[in-house]
Amino acid sequence: MSKEIARAIASQCLIYPEQAFIDRYDELVELASKLEPKLRNPLLVFLKTASKMPLNKLQEHYVEIFDMRRKCSLFLTSWTHGDTRNRGMALVYFIEIYKQCGLLLSPEELPDHLAVVLEFAALENPREGDLLLGEHQAPILLIRDALQKSGSIYAGVLDAVVESLPEMTPEIEARAKALAITGPPKEFVGLSGAVAVALEPFSPHKDFSLEGVSR
């Protein structure tokens, strides 16, 4: 369960920050404090750092990092599909998996946004979510590396996400190295990281309270 809790917290941290995030700060810290150190520590570092920033500064940092830097893109298919038509098919793949698990996204939600995938893996179907995250482990690793190099406070969130991923395989490692050389497709530079992801207090799709995750 700790892996799912970490992913749920990370999904909240990777949404464009609004007042609702600030209002949930104490709850997020309480949840993170119950995790094992490799998941707990990077999340707490991010939460405590973010809590000291004025909301407008946190929002500016989010846009600067995720909207203006293509190597920090949170849209997973933007890393793997350079052709618009191919990317459209990849998005349908995500949508169909969600539908099969009983999850219907709102029109403004893009299914490959990392926050959405993490929420799905945490709250809807951990097994299918594990597979989706595993298939996109290479770009997730590169997002983490880019955040670390930029000195972003969001690097800690990705550290926790990476710790929750399935075990690295030689194939995934090779894909990560190849993507590191080529980078994400340039056609998608400017695809806003500040998209409305519409995750309400932990989820619009399922109740996720402190009581629900601490059992």
C-alpha cells in the first residue's frame, strides 16, 4: 500500500498548484510521514520547500519547469511519439486501458499526463497502473534527471515516483539512454504542463481519505 500512497501524493504534487494544494498540505505531510524512508524523505523535502513559497512563485516555477522545458514534459507520449498521428493512437491506448478499468476522464484531462497515470495506478487499478508506468519508465527517469539538473524542487517528487516503479530492466535502461540522446519530439514543445488535470481532494473518481489509505 505504501507504493500506492506515494503515487497518490506525487499525483497531487504534479498538478498545477492551486490554493487547494496549499489547503491539503498538512494532510499530504501526514500521509508522507507514514511511508518508508526512500518514499517519505523526497516527498517531505518537496512539501516543506513548497510550503515556504508564495503560491504565485510556486505556480511560476511550475510553468517555467514543466511548460517551458521540453525535457521536463509530464506528457509521457510526447517523449515516445514524434508523429502527431502516432501520438493520437498512443493517447487512445491510455484511454482504452482506463475505460476497461471503469475510469472515464473528463474532456480536459489528457490521459498521458504523469499526474493522471499516477492517480490511476494509486487509486483505480494498481496492476494496470504498474504496467503503464513500467512501459514509460524510460521517460520518467529522464524527467527526474532533467529536474535534478535544473535544481527544481520537483526533483524530489520524481525521486519518489522512480522509487515506486517496477524493477529496471536492460531494455528500459537502453530506451532511457536512447531518449536521453534524442530528447522528446520537438513537435510538442509548448504543450502546456499546466493543463487542467482535475484531480480533486485526492481524486474525482474515488474517495481517498487518510482513513482509506492507512489501513
